[in-house]
Amino acid sequence: MTDAPQPIEALTSTGIAAAMDALGEPRYRARQVVRWLYAREAASFDEMTDLPVALRERLATRFIVRGAVIEASQTSSDGTRKYLVRFGDGTAVETVGLPDEGRLTVCFSTQAGCAMGCTFCATGRGGFSRDLLPGEIVRQVLLVARDFGRRVTNAVAMGQGEPFANYDAVLGALRLLNSPDALGIGARHLTVSTCGLLAQLRRFATEPEQFTLAVSLHSAVQTTRDRLMPGLRGVGVGALRQSLIEYASETGRRPSLEYTLIAGVNDSDAELESLVEFCRGMLVHVNLIPVNPAGGGSFSRSSADRARRFRDRLVATGTEATIRVERGADIDAACGQLRQRVGDA
């Protein structure tokens, strides 16, 4: 009795090369398979016509091409499109396409659900289902590109899930997205947004590619951050700050800090001063984000004046800061909303 074929999406480019080695095939066959899967979007090995028939048959006994489909979508008046993407095993995640002049950015998910439990996030309320495979992450980007009929220029791991909790698969997906045999997106245009898992953050600093890092901070006050992000209670704010300093020193790259402004929770003057001190002397950019009230809990967004107060105070003390321009406000824009509304298998 032979083992059931495994999804080819479970393999990174390195894994595909290892599979070719195991089959006694030359390494260039791996590049061909990657091109068929992620540049030409082949749905089966039979479509890979520049591979020998015997190789296609052997691949089909070991692997399946599971694929993905767009099950539901919404389009905002600003052009943003949100998708419910369903994979071959029935798992569904959310993906967003954000068109701009000359650019198309895809916000993709790295897990089905999330275990971090952030109190302002709809995904956190839904719990964790499973990690996504490298190829499943890439397929989200391919589906958005096909739907828009345009090349994707930027991709960000800011959808459902904690990317660093699925580190190897996410890194493998980033390398496929970056590969000239697949989508060819520049490394600096590929961003990982993490809650700040320290061991993985240190590991990310050692990767050779110049991928971009964003860290969800949301408060520089330990008790406030613990309340907002219960899955990160073991990560001290001081240790996170030191890790970010080391990251910038080792890579020469500037990370971003994501700070969701929530009225009466993390937008006081005391919270602002703690944020200023956290950022003082660091190479960092702060992205201030008005909370989406539908994202979870009973939170309300800070006033525009408070957001400007935060931005202006940070800039005045030497830290670059911007207020995120809201996109997709008239659709199920918060992570997890569309999945909850349509339902998951």
C-alpha cells in the first residue's frame, strides 16, 4: 500500500529541488515545476508539457496540485477588493487586493485563524484552524493578480494569522514570491507583519533577503499591550524594543511599528509618552491605524485630533510617523469579518 499523494503546495522551492534530486532529475527541473505552478498556474502535472511524460507520471503518484478558488468577494468604492479564498481541503482564508496608481498590493493570510487572540481583531475571536502551506500563501497572490488582470507589485503578510508562528512556510512563500521563476516581486516589496515573537524576529534578521518587517505594537505600556494582545503576554515590551534595535543594527533596515489607536484604551497622553520613549533613538517608522470598530469587542476609534496629536508628537521627537489612509471601509474590511459572514467549512 503506497502513501497518498501529498499537496505540492507543501513544498518550498528548496523542497521542490530536493524532490527532483530524490527522483534522480537535474536541478533545472525544479525551476520548471516552480514556473508551471506559480507563473503559469498549472492545475495538474499533465499541463507541464516541457517535462518528460515519465516524470509527470511519477510526480502525479507522489503529489497533487490542490489549488485554490475565490469563493466570495467584495469590492469597495475605493477599488479595494476583499476575497474569501478556499483551498482544496475546504479551509478558507481572507485576502485583500489594494490597487493604487501604478501598484497592486496584496494583503495575504498566513494561517487559517489566529491563536494570538488580539481583542480588537475579528480573526482572533474565531480561533485558530491550521497553518497555511507555502504554496497556499502564494496562490492567494496569484488569484488576486488574475482577478485584477495586473501584475502584483507588493505583497504583505498582514492578513489572518501570525506569520512568525508559521515561520518556515512563510519564508518559503516569500522566496517563491520573490523568485524570477514565479512572481518576481522584489524582496523590499514583500513585508511580514508580526506581533513580535522574539526568537523568530532574531532569526528573520539573519535571512539573506531584504524582506521588510512590520511589528504590531499597539501599546508601549506592558499592561495595556498584555490586555490588547493576550497571546503575547510572555513578550516584554523592553525585550521587544531591544530586539528591534538589534534587528535594525544587523540588517540596516528600518522596521515599522503598527499602532492601532483605540479611544480610551491606548490613546492617552501617558500612552503617547510611553510610545515616544519606546521609539527614542531607534531606526523605526510608526504607522498609526484608526481601529476598525467592527473588528472585535466594543472598541471605538480615536478622534482624528488624537491621531494627529500622536503623529505630530512622534515627528517632533525624531520618529517618523504617518496615519494610515483607510481603505475598504464600506466592505467587511476587518480581518475575519468576511470569513465569519460567509462561513468556513
